[in-house]
Amino acid sequence: MNRGIIFSIEEFGVNDGPGIRTVIFLKGCPLRCAWCHNPEGISFKPQYMEKKTGRMLCGYTVDAADIAEKILRNRDIFEMCGGGITLSGGEPLAQHRFVEEFLQQTASLHRAIETSGYAPPKTFRTIVDLVDLVLMDVKLMDSAKHKQYTGVDNHRILKNLDYLCTSGKNFVVRIPLIPGVNDDASNMQAVLSALKGAKSLQRVELMRYNKLAGAKYPMIGREYHPPFDPAQTPYVTDIFEKHQIPSIVLQ
């Protein structure tokens, strides 16, 4: 039995796949995105958060079979509204053994995963084959800039994106619009080029920068000093629509 560590379970989610969903946030992420708005999801270890309502422990260990059993109790609700479950984070692929067992246990439900794609190709393909929908974050196409702003290069990510584009698996690409970082025409053009010919791409979601991204950092004893102007409004492009790829802007 595989165990994993999660930091939140959100019921009635509506933005992370079709229908009404239960979103499970797994703790731990190998990236250090300069705009991260869930800093409590970065560390793989439980940590305390100081909230106005008091001190709370963020992160707890669960068994894959146990949490799957609890989720399956809502099967009828998911079927009625066309919903399901979504694994998010943090980076769920960083806990791939737990994720694999959980997905196998919940095969009767619609399953989605939100991922940065930063994982060994074998791990990525194993998990992708188990889900019904992949929500893949694509931040920066330039490797040097990707490392500058996330702490890692994007070699694995681009290789896994290539696989996703040819896999036949339904997927959505999510681009966080970070002002002055990745909202320029050259980055969007590079994303477009990478997605051309991907028949199972459902749409591109352009996600506006969350100006409240820094609010949680003091709660875990950290400061937030983004290397860009968070007050600047990011540029929103229609380049995808111009090339017959559906896109929407999420707040």
C-alpha cells in the first residue's frame, strides 16, 4: 500500500476538469516558480501555517486505498453531474507511486491530473495512460528563462509535452500569464508551434497572474519578492484563436 502526503482536498471544484470535481492537492514540488501562489505546497514535509484563525498543520499522510475508498462514496454524484476527481499540487508526479495506485483504485471515475510535466518520461507516460484528462502547465519555452524563473530547465517538460501531443490523450494546456516574464509574443509563438497538429488538445487556458500570490508566504515564515512587477497587467494574446486553437482567459 502506497502512502502520499496531501495538503488540501477541495470539493465542488469547477475549474479543473469537466463537471463538479473533487480536487486533491498533493504536497511537494521540484519547481520554484517565482509566482507560486500555493507556497504551502512546495515542501514535501508537513509544516505549520499561521492564520488569523490560529495555527494549523498543513500536510498529512494518507493511504492510496483509503482515500480512494472515501472518494468513491461520491460516485453517484460525479456521474450525475459529469464530474470526477483531479490531482493537483504541488506536483503530483513527484509522488507517482501513490498517484498510480490511487488512479488504479478509482478507475470507475473520470480522472484528471494537473501537472507541470516535470518528471522522467517513463513516469509521465505511466500516469498519463491512467487518466482521462491532462491539464498541463506550460510556463516558458526558453530553457534558460525557464530555469531562471522556476529553478529547473524545461528539457523533461518539453519532451513530455511532445509525447502528450501525439498520445491521443485529451489534454488542456495552461499558461500562467506572468507580466514581463512569459506573456511576450515570442513565448506564445513557441507554445503555438509546439502544439500544432495536436489533435487531442481541447483548448489553451490563459491564466491571469494572481495578484494575491504573496499572501500565504508570511503564514509559513517566508517573504515574497517576485523578480517582476506584480502590479503590471499581463499581455493577453489571441494568437491561439487565430490558428484555430480554442482558448479562454481565466481570472
